[in-house]
Amino acid sequence: MFYKGEQDNRVLTIFWNSLYIAFLLLPLGINLPTPFFIISIALGVINIFKSEKKFISDNKILLLFPLYFFIISGSLVYSENISDGIDLTQRSLSLLLFPIIFLFVKEDASTVKKLFDFLLFGLIISFFINFSLAISNLAEIIEGDLMYRLSLRGFYSFLGVIADGWNYLVEAEFSQLVNPSYLSLYILLVLSYYLKNKLTSGLRFFIVIILFLYLFLLASGAAYLILILMSVLLIFNISDRSKRYTMLILFCLGLTVFLKNPRVFDFYTEATVYEQTMEYDNSTLEKFRLLSWDASIELIKSAPLLGYGIGDANDILIEKYKELGYDYNYENKYNSHNQFLQTLLQTGSVGFGVLITIFILLAIRMKRSRNEFSVFLILFISLMFESMLVRFNGIVFLSIVIPLLLKKRSILSSRIIRNAPAIKNSTSIELNP
């Protein structure tokens, strides 16, 4: 299950095993995996100095990540809030280190596949923990209501309690461990990785159902949009016309179920009146996100070239909320909820240019198949709806996954990838889960 390299290369062995444990713990909260990420970074740096090989020039595009790091760090020069800027710079160190580390680490297909295996295990554990917490909270809410209804109306009242309980479950904040946007990203990437192949076993089918249920209960609008696009791409990748029509019918039925989630279905109503800033308690998160975008765009117009600095961007945005009367955003100190807008606020068009270049190159690499392109959509749209390079769990995850995708031999490529010399008695492994 864990990585096993040559006995005299314990550095790489512990490096990969630390990453595996970190990916397992990632859906359970950021404090748990952080020590293992730090261990993997330290050992990765040691491996750079121990390695006799130079990095492959075809992978030099990975150096865009260190460039992005130096740009956001350089914006400290014109930031007044140095303390917050240094904190974010420290959280962003993995953007500098992991891409450089992967220039000197030759991964094989089975090694990388295990990253997704461990992430999958962590998601399953996270689902049952969150489900247990939600059921526990639900039981407390309806404990006294059940006997009262049964005494008045009998069986139909019992069904009413069940219906009320379901409504509470789907409307409640399901994840109490990690932000739902990040969990949705992890789930979608795992699904895209594993749905390449047929569901040939009951266990695989059960796991996919659990992941879809998890997505439904997390109720992330961005995740729903990505899932729709992924499904369409996968359906039109089916060569058999009759099977394609069958999948289209199932897709429409599933779409109906997902959009009936009250936390998503009400989005249009709330979004169309987002300028009415008084009754926030009945609004959705999407409404606050639109307000964040509106305030961010107003600020970007005033400092398009260099932005406001990594330390001051959020402070200025919060003041803009107050100026515009977006009280709920102001009280909760929301960021831009869009990484591209966040980068424009921090470093202007200079940092934005590097970030968008990374994604343009990623789109070029991922255009080889619909499955790979769906992975690009997952990452790109996720950053459109969340400032994922602000929190450590988003920074460290993307600083590992995107460089592996950008390497000449992508972790999703259907081509055969040669194993590293450290693994004996094997000539090649095809990257299929």
C-alpha cells in the first residue's frame, strides 16, 4: 500500500509515504496533515541535493510556480500590513518548493495513483464523520417533536418528521471539518480519476455512490456546475449511441435530483436581488460571493498593474465592503471568493499574468482527451469560485497536483510511464486505476 523504493533511498521512500498520509488526512482538517507535508517538503529538498540528475528541461514550465511565489512575496514591498503578508507568504512556501522538488523526483504511475487512493480513503472517512455529526445534530432537533406528532396524527406525522429531517440535513452546513468548496474539489478530482474505467465491482460502485451523495450534501454550486460539465464530456465520449442515449436520460434524472437541493435551487432568486443588502440571514453564500466579486472589481479598476500588495489586499477589500454597504461581507471579513480576482488585488496584472499562463498551459496539456480536459475544468472553475491560494489546504494541494499534471508525462495520461530505476522487476505500468 505504501511506497517501497530501494533500501538505500530512504529519503524518497519517506517523502512519498509522508505525502500519502497527508493526502489521507487532508479531508479531515488542515492541522492533521500539516506535519506530514512539512516532512515531505524537508525530504524533497534533501533529495534535490542528493540527486545526481538534472531536472528535465521539458518540465521547466513548473518554474512558473516559484515565479508566482516571488511576485506575491515581492508585493510585500508596497504592503503596509506586513504581518498578514508574511503569514500568507509562509503559507505559500509550498508553491515555491513542491514544483522544484518534482523537477528532481521521477514518479511512476502506481506511485502517483496511490496519492488518489489515500485521498479517496480520507474522503470516505470524512463523509462518515460528517454524516454522523449531522445525524447527531438532527436527532437533537427532532427528539421532542416525534412523540408529539405521533400522539396527534399517527403514521403520517411520522413521515412528516422524516421529511423535515431530510430538509434539515440538506439545508444544514454538512461539512464541519473542512470548507465544503475544498472537499468538493477533492471529490471531483477523485471521481475524474476513477471514472475513467468501468465500475466493474460492487465496492467501486458503492464508493462512487458515496462520493455523489457527499457532493449532494455539500451543496456547492461550483461543484454542481463542474459535475454537469464533466458528465456531458464523459457521455459524449461514449461511442455506442444507444448507451449514450441511456446515459443522457440518467444524467437528466440525476440533474433534476441535484438541482432540487434547496441550498442550490434558491440561488437564482437570491442572486437576482443581491444588491438588497439588508436581509442577509435568508440569503445564500452565492449572494455574498457576488457581492465579493463586485467589490473586488471596483478595487481592481483603481490599481490594475501592481494591485495593493499581499498584505493589504484583504484589508482594503473589507473597507470596500463597508463603503458599499455590504455589511455581512464586512462583518465576516470575506476575501474575493475568486482566486483570479484575489491575485489581481494582491499583485495586479503582473501576478495574474503568471497565474493565467499556468492555466493556459495546463489547458493545452489537458486537451488530449475529454477526461483530462474535465480535470482542467475542475481546477479552473474551482478557482473561479474560491480564493484557494489563500488557505494552506488549498495552496499545498494545488502546489502538488497541478505540477504533476503539467509535467511532460501527466499523471492522467493514458500512455505507459516507465518506472524509476528504484523499482525493480517491472518494466512499465499503465496509468489506470
